[in-house]
Amino acid sequence: MVVEQEMASIYPPEAEDLSSYLPEIDCGACGFGSCVEFAEAVLTQKLAPHNCPELPADLANVMASIVKMNKDPIPYNIMMEQTDCRLIEIGSPGADDPLLITCNFRGTVHIIQTIFEQTASHAFLLPIFTHGYSVDNAVAERLFKAIDVWKSMQENAVEMKISRPTLIIPGLAESQKNAIRQLTRWEVVVGPVSGFLLPLFVMKNKMESLS
Ligand code: SF4
């Protein structure tokens, strides 16, 4: 008897998600009636993001790298492999680069690192103890907890490296936002559900804070 391999989703972005990083003015200059339609063409690699004349080149470059990445689901049999809750520096982050919070499932940490490396983005990534559960499962099992965010931050002395007291939590962990803010006293920003969109999210936030 053939036993089918069960797979876990890694939340690849959909057209509506990607279009929120486009200008969202539906000007039609790309030949499509809306930014969402253009995003669909980008996701299916029919067109490069650079075909939107309104999109800043930096965002277009990151978007182009993201759509080319492998987004295959992860086999269940490698789920639950844990990684240390040590602060990871991806690229060469500066003191004003963001602190990203994630679970301590090795597969998730590896994917986020790969996404940032392949888009030449910089960030601090901090896994918290979730018993090796991925973010969705940890949230469902109530194992994505503010106390573990606080513990990882303390153990890694993040305030010594990061000047802006702002952290980004996964979109799937939004329910923990207030608890994390109250315990850490840091500003908590809810990131996208799809980790693939994190570099765009970080870059867009940075651009908005500078403008
Ligand atoms: S050119 Fe850009 S802003 Fe205009 S509709 Fe196309 S994607 Fe949207």
C-alpha cells in the first residue's frame, strides 16, 4: 500500500497579498485593469514587476526575487525539528533594522533566512521557544506566547544591538500582539501571513518611515 506523504503549507503569497506592495492606483499603465491582475501575472511569472512604471526599483527587484523562489510545501516528517532560540543576523543588519520574531521550528527559520538572503535583505531574526511547532500550529496550540518572546529577547540582549524598539510578529500570531507589547514594552507590528512577503513588508515600512 502506498502511503501518501502529508505536506504542510508554507503560505505562498496570493495576488491580493502581493498587490498591497504595488502602488494600488489601478492606473492601467502596465496593460492590466488593476494592480491585482498585474500581481497575478507577476506571480505566475508572465511579467516582471519592473513592468509597473509606478513601482520603485528597489521594491521591484525584491519582488522579482521572491516570485522566483521555490514555494513547495514542507513534508510533515521534518516538522517539529527545533532550532536554538538565538538571535540570527541575516545579511549585515544595522541598529535600525527590524527584529523579526518567529517560531523555533527549524524549517521556518531556514525558509525566512533563505528568503532574506535571496532578496539581499537585512534583518535580525529571533526564534522563540514553541516546542518546534511552526507558527500556525504553535498559535493553534497556544504555544506562541508573549512570555517566550520576552525570554528570547532577554537571553539575547537584543536591546544592545537594536536601537529602534520595534518588533515584527508573524501575521498568523496577530492575536498575541497586545500581550507581547505589554510584556516587552516594544512597539509590535503585525507582519504578513506569508513569510515570502516579509522583505517587501520591511522595505515598505522603512520607506514610509523615511518619507
Ligand atoms: S502600472 Fe502599476 S500601479 Fe498601474 S495598474 Fe499596473 S500595477 Fe497598478
